[in-house]
Amino acid sequence: MKRLFLILALALTALTATSVSGAAGASTLHFTFKGQFAEVGFDSLDPSGCVDTFVYVEGVNGTVKETGQPTASSLAVVVIDQFDFCTSTELLFAQGEATLAAGEFQIDKMLTTATLDTTIEVFDEVSGTSFPVDISVSWTGVGATTTQKDHFQIHGPDFKVNSRFMGTFRDATASGTVSDGTTNFTPESAVFADMGSVKQGEVDIIH
């Protein structure tokens, strides 16, 4: 399920800006993505045993095509969720994403290593404030790669969706820091990490 985060996020972003073509009364939306990603989840418990901190980080390099030539895109996403189970209180829920400069996220084609070094402005829904977090994470692939393919069609009275997906994935180990300059939100080892190379195409027809 975690891998769907990448695919769905990219699809939703593209569909908000996808060009529309076709005769009056019908619209055709086109979207294709090709690229690589690395993701990791960290989880830690404070000394009191009450406050759990979960951090999700993802980096993506790829190309998006709607019409014309593909457009290169590099982005990163971070989510920080801090919850006090002793008082059932959400202490922090901060998330943000950013377009990356060249070299901030690097991943090799064989999915053996990846690195992400960047700063992302996040918004905390609990306090209603924003702050920057410095991210420095590295991945190392382990084990063999696996391949997944999928093709589905959805029909409705007013729409039709045709989607194809193919991906190669590799489990990984990961380590690093996600810090606001005072607190390192990732003091423990990663609880999951993987890397992938994906291709996805979708055509939506809306009547």
C-alpha cells in the first residue's frame, strides 16, 4: 500500500493540470509518468514510553508527460506524526513537499543506492505553524528486485478510465536525520525502506 502513495500523488497532481481535448461534451485526460523513487519510514518512542514519532520520507526523480515532450521532475515529501498515547493527544502532524534542485535526490538505475539531502518547509496542522526541516537520508538496496504489472479499466455512466502500471522494486535499509535544528525526529533505525523504478500511463474519458 505504501507504494501507491507515490503513484496516486503523482496522478492527482497531474490531473489538476492535464490538458483537455476532444469534442464538445467529452474530455480526454492523458497522463504518463516514468521514473525512480526511494521511500522510508522511521518510528521511535521517547524515554517515557508515551510519545511515539513516525516519520515518512520519499524522494522522486522522473518525467511527466501530458502533451508534447516529457517534463523532468524531482520532488520530495516528508510527513512527521507525533502522538502521545498516554494522554491520547496529537502533538505534531507536519507535512510538506518540495521541488528539488539537481543532485538533491540521487538514485542509481539498478536500485542499489540512493541519497536525499534537502530542506523542506512543513506545515503543522496541530499548531497551525510552518517550519523548515533538514533531511539527510541514504538508502542501500538489499536482496533481489521484484516486478509488478497491472492493467485495469473502470467504466461508469459518465466516464472511462484506462490505466497501465509496471514497476521494479527492491527492499532497502536506510538511515539518516530529519531535524528542525533542535530535534532529530529519526533517532531510531528505519522500520521499512524500499526503492523502485516505475512506469504508469492513464487515459481518462469524461462525458
